[in-house]
Amino acid sequence: MARIVQKYGGSSVANLNLIREVARKAVAARNQGNEVTVVLSAMKGETDRLLKLAKELTPSPPLRELDSLISTGEQVSVSLFAIACAAMGEKVKSFLGFQAGILTDDHHQKARILKLDPARVKTELAKGRIAVVAGFQGINRQGDVSTLGRGGSDTTAVALAVALNADHCEIYTDVDGIYTTDPNVCSKARKIDRISYEEMLELSSLGAKVMEIRSVELGMNYGMPIHVRHAHSPGDGTVITKEDPNMEKTPVRGVTHQINEARVTLTKVRDEPGVASRILSIISKSDIIVDMIIQNRSRGEDGFTDLSFTVPLSDYERTMELMRAAREELGAEGALGDDDIAKVSIVGVGMRNHAGVAATMFQALAAEGINIDMITTSEIKISCVIQKKYAELAVRALHDAFELDKA
Amino acid sequence: MARIVQKYGGSSVANLNLIREVARKAVAARNQGNEVTVVLSAMKGETDRLLKLAKELTPSPPLRELDSLISTGEQVSVSLFAIACAAMGEKVKSFLGFQAGILTDDHHQKARILKLDPARVKTELAKGRIAVVAGFQGINRQGDVSTLGRGGSDTTAVALAVALNADHCEIYTDVDGIYTTDPNVCSKARKIDRISYEEMLELSSLGAKVMEIRSVELGMNYGMPIHVRHAHSPGDGTVITKEDPNMEKTPVRGVTHQINEARVTLTKVRDEPGVASRILSIISKSDIIVDMIIQNRSRGEDGFTDLSFTVPLSDYERTMELMRAAREELGAEGALGDDDIAKVSIVGVGMRNHAGVAATMFQALAAEGINIDMITTSEIKISCVIQKKYAELAVRALHDAFELDKA
């Protein structure tokens, strides 16, 4: 017997038949002797439908009202799920965010959970019932409905698993689990059985779409195993858990690519203290988030250098305007931009103990004639900026080079 | 300056354009210096859509879950209304039932308001803002969402008007006001300017559809004037208020008809104490509500009588089965039924002071060759059961006989 939290996404509850199927799965898990709490997203398309209504009224609706509006999507899902269970003769109770004791801060549309006291959920579980909780939503201290932002239902599920002291949290989705890379890009992509929180965090940050960062972070902070599985297919999925000796001994766990950044280079700036910080403070004042930053060595002895950084593609035009406007003040020769770039990354906690991983990466790219523009590394990842047109080729080359298709 | 509660029904907020129009009306009222609280129903069709989903899962969904499901309809309406106001540059805040302090009992689907403490609504009004409250819903002591049943949004509006100590409550609907009779039946039907609570209650009980009984009762109990108006047309509507000397001096205020009852007659039962109560206790044990009851005088000297009563058409078959089964025990000769009946009624507080109203009614029906099967009266109404096919003719004849087309 285990205490389980199961989360099903919008595509898993997109219509009444799917809701029935999900209800059957939850009941089956309960009948196996488990304590089962279910967290649901809105039926697929519902959140977008509601957002569209709001945006038709005004491009910038008040966020408090938007939260109250879109939170109805999850409310409908959990009510229908409970009704589907009742139709099967099962006792079940649904809970909205506030009923499940999910207290958040005041940041509508991207609220963070401050406290979670699922007393009512516990009471139902103790009676042998299934509890179903609306994902994505909570309530703030003023008693207003809040929503948790992207991946919010995953966050609800993991946070609830922690608060209920569950054995693990199951995230049911429309893929089989976490893959070594995007199967749409590389046909040799292989499902990973176990992955560490740290690796999953890096993969999520670097473009893997299955799990949002927040819920993985939450799992990591509280040591809650997260089990990613397909909602409507059998298969063991992927367990996201603490790094442990049972994990495959491999230097690289996965390969990702992103094409949502652009690079900006300020040429021939003075190579003296404070220059980089002056440049970057202009950017950050505009709430633009800089990802990679590279300052080349001084050019010979002339005391000048080039400074490159990447920003989200959506902020590229604005960044270029800022840099052109500030070029003279910064004493730069020019402000160059390139939005035709991609970032390919390899991630793995095994890197720590394997020498030569970077060398293998650079060789694999070089062998395909791919030039590397920028490089950043952390303890468990290496990212390279390359020309966008080589992105998929680079992913396949790296997947081969590290033999990720082999278990 | 007045303190006003405005309630708009589902057809008044059926789409974004109508929601915008309703928002403009509320803002206009506020700009005239009034304190305005708005109560909304779900967008037309939304409650039915949600109910249909539930009923597809099971014919008898758990009522707690059904309440949580259908209450989203009003939640969507008030959020969109608030967003529409914001789009016009207005400050407004939406409130769900629990946020408006509407505490109800535990009877899901037909909850009654136990307490109403709209502290947050008052705070917003005091800031000069418009408050918009989800109709039809509240929260019970367990913290579960409840709904108030038919006409629930009207009840919310009147109860809120009472709790806010408002000057009056405006019910915006898709008709001009209360009519002397159904304009679809009688082209001479005339809008009534002022009507007493008592008369409105009787008219509602006897088939008038504009106002539900509960909200009128609530208005009566607390002396809250209710102003029924068309949502999207000008015109003064109808004020439901205390009986006062300014009301038109007329014995009859309105005529209604209902075709939702059937008559059951037990023939030749003993005319002795206890017979009627034995019959009716069989009915009431099955939760069937009896409306009219007529016991004829004894037939000559034989000590037998006939007992007739009416029940809702939906309970007719069941009632006949019960009576056939109990016929022998009750010592009745036969159990006859007739579902081909209609009830026509005249209502008016002026009846109290006018002799001959009943005589005029019976003469008017007789003049059209309409036979009267049963009659019941109260201080302010007279109802007659007639053959169903004469219902509309009877309404027109009575409307003419009491000259209701004349102000």
C-alpha cells in the first residue's frame, strides 16, 4: 500500500470518455490498496477558450479577474471526474484550491504556494475515498482565487504529494516519459527510466518540454519522487528522483536544443572593470533576462574586447534598440545582432566524474562541420551556440557521440 | 444618490457584446451618483451545457459535485463583466458567493441562505467602485459550494440588497415587466406599474414566470422594493412593493393559467372523519404535493361522498397507481383520473374590498360555455379547474371581464 498523488493533464481529460478512463485508473490504483489523490488540469482547450473571451474584451485584463475566470476550467474537470467516479459507484470528493488548503501569495497568474494544509483531503483519504483536487489554483490571504502559472497543475500535484507525505507523485501526460532527446528530431531517442532532479532541471531549462522547472524543483527540495507516465498507454515511464547508484552509469543523460534566443555582440568595448556590468544593467532595467554572457580576451594589447550575450528572441528587437542607443555611452564600436542561432546542450550528473565530455562534444560538432559561436558550462551541462540551421543535425550527432540510444 | 443592486439574467449576458452593454448600464448608474452592486446569472445556455455533461456521465450525479460544476457558469460571467468594466477604464471587483459572504445550509441544488455578510462588497462600494457578485451560489459551513436552485440569482440579488441596506433591487430580464396576463395568450395584456408582494407571490405560484417565489418572499419579509425591468430596452418596468394607497384601485391585478396539474377523484368514499386524511397521507408519504382538495357534500342520505384533489402532472401516474392500490382499503368505489385539465386564476388584493368578484369570474366563464370542475379561493385569489382546451379562452374572457387592459 502506498500513498499516491496522480496528476492528469488537459489532454488526458479532454472529453467525457477520457475523464471516465482516468477515473477508472484512479479507482484501480485505490482498489490495489493505495491512498489516491488526483490532481487535474482543465479540459484541453478550455483555458484557451476562456483566455480568448477575456482578450476579446481587452488586451490587458485585470489579473485577479483573469485568475477567477480561468480557474473555472479545473473546477469543471474535478467536478466531472467526481461525477464519473460516482457513476461507477465510487465515493469521491472534489476540492477546489481553497478547499484543499492551498494558500498562495498575491501574484495573480504566477502565484507561489505559501502554505498547503490539505486537512479536508486527508479526512477523505482516511475514509478510503479518492480525493480529486483542482490543479493550477489556490487562494491568497485576501480570499481571492489565484493561479500558479505555466505547469501549475504539476506544481499543485508535487506540493500536495509533499504535504500529504505521499510515497510518490505520478504525472500522467501524453508522452511515455522523459527521452534522451526530442524524438521528433532524433529517431534514436530513447526513454530514460530514472533521472536525477538536477538533470531534469537542466533539461527543462534547456528546452525539454515534458516537465516545468518549478515542480521539479519542489520535488528536489522535498525529495519527492516524480513518476512521469503516459496517461493512456501502459509502460513504466520515467522516475525523477535523487541521484542514486542504481542510475545508469553514463556521463550524459540527454541532449536538448532551443531556438528561442538571439545573440547580441558589442564590439570593441574598453576592457576595463565595470563595462560588462554597465551594459547588462541597461538590459536588466528593461526586465530582459540575459542567458549566456561571453567576454572575449582582450584583442592583443589594445585594451579593447568584444562582449556577447544572448536574450530571449521575443526581446531581441528591443535589446538591439537599447544597445544602439547606448553604444556611444558604452564606448563600443558597434552593436551586432544575430537571431539565426540555436543552443544545443548536453546534460548529465555523470559529467562530474568523466573527463573529456566537452572534448567529445566539440569533436562531434566539428565532425559535422558545425562551428561553435559561444560555450557555457555548469557542473552538469555544456551548452553551445551554433547556427540555427544545424540545430537538429547537432542533436543527432551528439546523441550518437554519447551513445544515448544504448541503455 | 441611491444604493442599488442590479441583477441581470442569463439572456442579458449571453455574449461579450451583451456583457459590455450590461457593464455600460452599471457604470452609467454609478456615474449618476449611485452605489451599484451587480448580480449576474450564467451566460445563457452555459448551465444547461454543464448539466448535460454531468447527466451524460450519470443520470443522478452527486449534488455537491453538481453544484461545484454549475457554479462555474456564474463565475465566468462575473469575471468577464469585471474585465469588460476594466476595458472601459472602470475599477470593479468580482465576488464569488463565498467571497460575498453568502453562507447557506447544506441542501445542494436548493440551498437556502443562512447568513449574508457582504463585508468585502461594502469595502469596494465605499471606494466608489462597482461590485459584481456571482448569483445563484453560496458556500455552506463545510466550505462546499452550494447553489440556490431555480431563480437563485434573483434570490442572491434581493438578499444582497437587504444585507447592503439598499434602496431597491433591480431585476433586469428579457421582458418589460409584470403583465396582467401572459401576452402570448392575450394580446390585450397590459404591463403593471406597481404590484404588491402578496399579489406577485400569488401570480408566481399560479403560473406567472417572470419572478420566482423565493425572491419575492424575501423582498416582502424585509420590505425591499423589487424593480423588474427589461435589460436592453428603456421603460419603467414594474415595481413590486408594499401594498399602498397609490396602487391602482382594482379588484383584480392579473390572470394566470397553469396546465401542469392533473385531477384524481376517489368516488363513493365514506363521508366520515379521517377518510380525507387517510387518503392524503398515502400521497404525502410518497413526497407528492397536493394542491387543490375538494370534498363534495354527501350524496343525499347514503353517507358517501366523492373526494377530488390535484397533483403535479409529473406525479400523476404514480398517484393513480397509489390510489388504485389503496382503493379497497379506503373503501372507495373507484379511482378516476383526469390529466386534461387547466387551472385559471385571478389575483388581486382589491378583492378583499370588492364584492361580487367570484360571481363575475363564474359568469365570464359560463358565458363562454366553460364548465368549472373545481374551485379554490384565498383572500386575494380565486382559482378554477376547467378543461384544458379552454385555458387560453378562459384567460382572455377573464381579462376582458375585469377590464385589465384599462389602467
